[in-house]
Amino acid sequence: MKIDLLITNCVLLPCPGCDTMLAPAFIAISGSRITQIGPMAECPVTEIRTHLDGQGQLAMPGLINGHCHAPMTLFRGMADDLALTTWLHEHIFPAEARHVSPEMVYWCAQLAAAEMLLGGVTTVADGYFLEDVVARACAEAGIRCVAAQGVIDFPAPGVADPALNIEAAQCFLEQWQHRDPLITPAVFAHSPYTCSNQTLVRAKELTRKYRASLFIHVAETREEIHQVANPLAATPIRHLDALGLLDRDTVCVHCAWADDQDLDILAERQAGVVVCPQSNLKLASGRAPLLGMLERKIRVGLGTDGAASNNSLDMFREMGMAAKIQKISPCDPVAVSAARILAIATSGAASVLGFGPGHGLLAPGSPADLIFIDQQQPHLQPFHSSNLLVYSAGAADVRTVIVNGQLVVRNRELLTINLQDVMNQVRRLAVAS
Amino acid sequence: MKIDLLITNCVLLPCPGCDTMLAPAFIAISGSRITQIGPMAECPVTEIRTHLDGQGQLAMPGLINGHCHAPMTLFRGMADDLALTTWLHEHIFPAEARHVSPEMVYWCAQLAAAEMLLGGVTTVADGYFLEDVVARACAEAGIRCVAAQGVIDFPAPGVADPALNIEAAQCFLEQWQHRDPLITPAVFAHSPYTCSNQTLVRAKELTRKYRASLFIHVAETREEIHQVANPLAATPIRHLDALGLLDRDTVCVHCAWADDQDLDILAERQAGVVVCPQSNLKLASGRAPLLGMLERKIRVGLGTDGAASNNSLDMFREMGMAAKIQKISPCDPVAVSAARILAIATSGAASVLGFGPGHGLLAPGSPADLIFIDQQQPHLQPFHSSNLLVYSAGAADVRTVIVNGQLVVRNRELLTINLQDVMNQVRRLAVAS
């Protein structure tokens, strides 16, 4: 078979979390798939379209950002060190009412895509308004995106009449189904406190019909328990369960205040979870019981959340925080190891987002979504173990990024879109805000 | 006056924590001092030796790493996800017994210095064995260093007979007093559980005589309370106080388990504190009561600790963690703001380390220790506030570094030492380990 892209002489981490590294190694890609990996001694000699020398670089599956609101880069650093309720109602919702437009969503989502690609994120699960614009921005930037159209019971950008929010989501699913290999359409119901029971149930029915994922913010803050309009449900997660919302295709985002019974329910229903430790900390929302989730074999991914609450989309920083924050109480250093976090941020997240089993691994047959880390940096010396990817590597160590078999970043240069232009556009929009 | 170095057209953050930015601005340096700052309209026209264009860059005081063991870069990632006691006694102490030599200390300290300079750290407070070698390595690399000779009641590298540990420290103070403008010698008593009362008292007497700082790890873990050989002292900090060790020139490192009475004592004695949140979390030691310290106006700095327990020496990542971890319990998002953390990592730390009032600021008369952040990065768009330096910037965003008036890093190139050679040497030592 013809090889479209061959990478030679790299260090290979085929399965993050397994900590088995192979060096020197090669990776062969044909079309959008990895066809072969192995030691250099077995490197194929055949017709090769593009060859990259991976000397001094570690190849690993691309990171998966399990939860983001890409267009919110416009609000990065606009309102820091505030509690979620104040931040959301006094700053973010008003700013969104003033500034969210197709133009804003396009440029700010491209900025987010650029930041993520340059930081080694090859797949993002995004949820926002005007998500068709986000999907277009991401497809052009070359990042794989599970793009979820926002559903909320308020007038929202693109959906002035909330009574039409499910119809708008359906249009979006219709529009993006099978349209672009990088885009998987989905639905994002904002939360149990901003969506009525009827809206939640209709959103789930819609995603079932289209075999799409349903994302929802749930149990983000302690106060949320009092905000859910269901006196029969003791917690927001039990509220969702009572409505029949929890199954394998539902992704519960945050779950910072999931109690043991909630976790049992999530496990029983096989629902997926995405935790966002940095955003939860910055908004003083809490800390998700990641250990309890893993003990119950709940599928878990890791997300940055939007740039307004993080304030970066750096999944390396997120991994470091996720590992360290779990060790604080109970004081248990092995609670969640660096290797476990690497698995969560790659193959674990892929499963949560509904991708097949090869996604998030470097193996023959896997989608060719991979990144190369420059190991020749002082903070990565000596490279005793892949734990350094969690505890010392950063977004800027990513040199080369391949998504769906396409070279998207080469030697830290973004090849798909004009980054300078995107930054200029976002700055212009920010000055106007 | 002749200007040795003039930087023009930059954005200026003269006083991190104040959040007052000036742009476009200039900075004039003569010898080792800043002589003038101001808006470009007032930029002096005079004889200038070197001119740098700061367009697109933010100038701020260099970061101060308040606690490090520079040579421990050799052990980076060697033993992760372990509790402090296991980590120290089963991994680190044995590895140190096998590997610490003047050669190891020299190359590994240079690696640390390179990593820190490239990450915007212009001053480090280091404590290790063979600290004269660390001091030499740092002076050559061009980083300002409060170099503290380690004192411990075990046979240690360079001091085979622990009965001579105070004499060795005295030799070190003698040797480095007034020798190099970048090096301030000091003493580092390892901890109250590895130093006898007599050793602690003698170490303090020595530093008093030389007007030097005394550093000590204290209250790092909950167990430490049982390890201190003083049945009359309820806590390690009260133990140090009973021995008369606490004053303005004592720097208590960690204090993760300082209780309210301990904090009152630290405030009363005007002792300084350095907190190391990432190391404390990774070793599951605990979390320092930073808010209680600030409420009592205790002088506080921030440190990475050594690379073996962090595993990076990235003060940006440390600042992000320090701000976020304080918000978790009680759930208070304004507990410690990003601005406060910026002040702690610059002028706050300078005060703890005994530097004069201009240190850690960009002001006429301040030592010319400053860094330039590349604002033209996607994760720093839009730059709504200097909070982004804490919540989104990373070590790799540092473009240019000036220490004591000397250009040390220019366009991310380390000008002082051969980084490739240093990395090769450390890799060679690591393979042998």
C-alpha cells in the first residue's frame, strides 16, 4: 500500500498510560489512518509521498479536550476570580448578549482551534450557540470537533425564540451529519437549571433519533442542588436520571458535586463524564470525585472548559492539575497517577465522545490524529518516564500535529489558517467589547 | 548618563499585582540598574550601547523562584506519585547517596538554571549539598541565586562527617560573601526532623553572624509533628520558635501544616515563608494556608521546589496552581487573586529573600532583572488583563531575559552557556544512574 506520510526515528508512546515507549520507531499513514507502526528496523521501503524525520521527538496520540466553548476566547481574562453564579449572570451572559454574532463566533473559535492545535489537541468537544459557525471554523482550522449546538430556555444568539431551540438543534444535526470527516454534530443542553424538564427530554429524544451525543453541564456547583426544578430529585444527577436522560450517549460535564449515589447511577447507566478541574477551581465551584469515578469504571474525559473560566486551553496544564488536585484530600499520592491522566486525556476521552476503540491510540487502523513533542527542551531532561508529559511538558513543546492524516502544524507553524489574521480579528472584536 | 541598554515600544507592567500597564513604553538600563522607565513620548535621546525593540512584548520584573534544589533535575520523573516519606527515604536519599558529586551538581544545576532563565526566573533561592558548585553553575549561567549550603545530621555529599556540617556552611559563607554580584550565600538547614536542636541553633547563630538567611523545610507533612524531637513543642513551627530560630532572616519553606497559632508566631517573629503548592500536592503533603498568611501580613514567596517533586521549574505553572488551589476550600474565588500571586512571585519573594525594596519591581533604581513576554501568542489573545500571566501564560512565552543588567536570554536563545552541551551531560549522567 502506498504511504502518504512516513515519520521515522521518533520515540513512540503508542498507548498513553501504558508507559511503553519504543525507540527509534516509525509511523506510516495512508489517507486518514495509521497503517503501521514499529521499530525502525522494520520500517517499510516503498513509495512515500511525504517523509518527516522525528529525531528527538516523542510521538503520541493527540490530546482530546473533552469540553470547551471555543468562541469564549473573546472573554479570556475579562472577569477573573469570581464565583460561577456572579461570573455567569453578571459578566458572561451580559457579554454574550452584547457580543455573540456569527462573526465573533467564527474568529474566536478559530483562535481557540489555533491555540488547541498548537498545544497538541487534535479533537475538541465544543458546545456553544451558533455552533454551525464553530463547526465551520474548526473544519477550516483542521481540528476534529464534536460540535454540540447549545440548547437553553432563554433567547440565545441564533435562536431568539427559546421555544424553537430543539428545532434549531435538529437543523444543526441535519446540516452536519456526514458532511465533513472532522465534524461530529451533537447537542449541548446547557444545564438542568437553565433547561426545563421538557426541553431536556426533547433534547435527549432528538439525540437518540440522530444517534448523537448529548452534553450537559451538571453538578458543577454545590448551589445547583437548589436550582433544579424537581422536588423529587435529591441531586441534579438524580434529576437527569429521573427524566431518563442518562445513557451511554450522554456526557455529564463537571460532576464536581456528584455524591456516591450519583456516581453509582452514572456507572449503572454507563453515562460518560468530563471533568474540568482548572475551571472548577478558578470559579471556586469544587472538585470532581475523579477517584470515585475511576473506581466505578465510569468513562471519564478531561476538558479545559472555555477560555473565560480557565483561562487557557492548554491540555498539558489541565493534565498536571487533574493529577495533582486528586492527591490533596484524602492525602493520597497514588490516587490518580500521571499515567492514568494521560489515558483519560486520550483514549478515555475518545470513548466518552463516542469514537471507536482505536481513537486515542497509535495503532494500525487508528485515525491518524497524533502529535510530536520536542524532547530536546531543558524541562524535559532527563526523560525518565512519560509522566513528564503530565508534570512538566507544556503546550509549547508540541512541534508537529497531524489530524485525520493531514499535517496541520509543522515545526510550530499552523498550516491551515492565517494565525496573525485571526489574532488581529479577535483583538479588533475585543477592543469593541 | 550613558544608557547601556534601552528597550522601546514595549507594554510595561512595572508593579505586578497593581495591574497598571503602560504602553508604549521604554526602559533604560545603566550597569546593573534600571535608570528610567516611562511612556515612549519621554524616551531619552542619548548615547545608547544596545537597543532592543520591545514591540508586541510585555516587560515585567523577573520571577523569583523562592525554593529550589537545582541539582535535583537529575531525578526529574524518576519517582512520581509517591508520598513524601517513601519518596524521600526509598528513592531520593538513596539516589543522592549514589549520584551526587561535584560533576553532577554542576551540570544538573546548570540545566535547572537554563530551564528557569528560559522560563522567566531571574532569581532563585536554592538549597543543596555542594552548594559552592551550585553557586558557580548559577553565576556562569547568569541567574541571580540565593545559594544556601545544606546542613543535615547525616553524612552528606561534601560533608562526610555531619559533626562538621556547620563548619562547612561557614566555609561556604566565607567563600561567597561579596564574591559575585549574582550570588548571595545563605544556609539551608534541611528540616527539624533531620537536624538536631543543637545543629539548628548553631546554624542560626552562624547566619546571624554573617547576616545571612537561614532556610528550613518545616511543617511540610502532617506526620512531621511526630518526628520533631521536642515533646514540649506542639508543632514543628513552635519547636523552631522555642529554639529561637524565627526572625526576619529565617525563611520557613512549605508550612503546609501551619495552624493558626503557628501563623500568629510567624507573623510576630516576622519570619518569611515560601510555599510550594505543586510539590506539596504531588507528594500529597497538603496545602499551605496562604490566605491565613496574607491576612497576617506574613511575607510570602512562591517556589517550585526541586524538579524531582514538581516536576518542572516553571513559575508560571506554579503561579496558576497557587491561585487556583486556594479557591477550593473554603470555596472562595477571590481568596487569593491572580494579581496577588503575581506580587508574591516578584516583590513579595524579594522581600522574603532579604533583597531591598526595589527588587521585584520595574522602577528607577531597581536591579535590572526583567523579562519580556511575547503577547503575540494565541493563548494570550485578547490580553484583557495581567491575570493572563497567571492563568494562561507559560514559560515558553518568555522571549528575552535580563539579569543584573545583562542580556541572558534573547529571542529564546540562552546566551550564557551551551544548552545543548548541558543537556548532553545530564543525559549521560542519567543513563549512568
